[in-house]
Amino acid sequence: MTVIAIGADHAGYSLKEDLKAWLVGGGHQVLDFGSHSLESVDYPDFAGPVADAVTSGAAARGVLVCGTGVGMAMAANKLDGVRAAVCLDPLMARMSRAHNDANVLALGSRTSGAPEAERMVDAFIQAEFQAGRHARRVALIAGLEQNEHGVK
């Protein structure tokens, strides 16, 4: 069983609910950080708690849903240690884990239906980071968080 933190804004609410039920049905524990209705809300309010759950170790992975996934990924990536990837298909989801050690998957409810989103989440959860030459690159990403890139 994997613990998955999940969150969505109003645009992603319905897909989040579908994914949550699918994950629970698959034996995963889900930490649902909202939203809990179709009422208009601000996506950063949900990206932050999901990202915190992942970086604190309370969840192994995070899944965020908004209209396109872009806003959620941008917000989540502001937190140190988060590598949120917007994905449009299972290959992107798998490769984001395998090569980039992504720990948060950002999906768009306006770009993917539930069956495709389930395939992406499955690929994301099942994939493992391949390390090797990719570990150096992920370390360089972490260095950017610490302003170790020499730009002031």
C-alpha cells in the first residue's frame, strides 16, 4: 500500500474524486487535501499541503489536479524538494519518475478523462527512479533550490 496525497481546485474536483476512489479501490491510502466541492477556490491553497505531505514523508507521492495541471505544478514546485511534473500520457508520467525522480504528478481535468488519468497515476506510482546518470541531474535541480547555480 502506498500513501498518496491528493488535491485539486474546483476545476479538478470531479477528477480528483474519481482518482481517489480508484486509488482506495487499489489498496492505497489517500490523504485528501481538498477541495471538497465545485465551489471556486485558489489552486495554490491545495498544492502547498500536498507538496508538504510529500516532502515531510507523510505521503510517498502526490497527485494534483486543476484545469490543465500547469498552475498546480508551478505552485507545488515553489517548495524545496518538490519535483512536480505535468503529464499528458502514461509515458510522460513514467519517465518523470524514472529520469527526473518526480514526486508529484500534476494532471489536467480539461486534458484527460478518468481512464487516462488512472493510467498516468498508475504509471507514476509503479515507476522507480533509475538513478545513475539521472541522479546527477536531479542533484543539479536540488542545487537550483539552494541558489547553487551561480546566478545572483
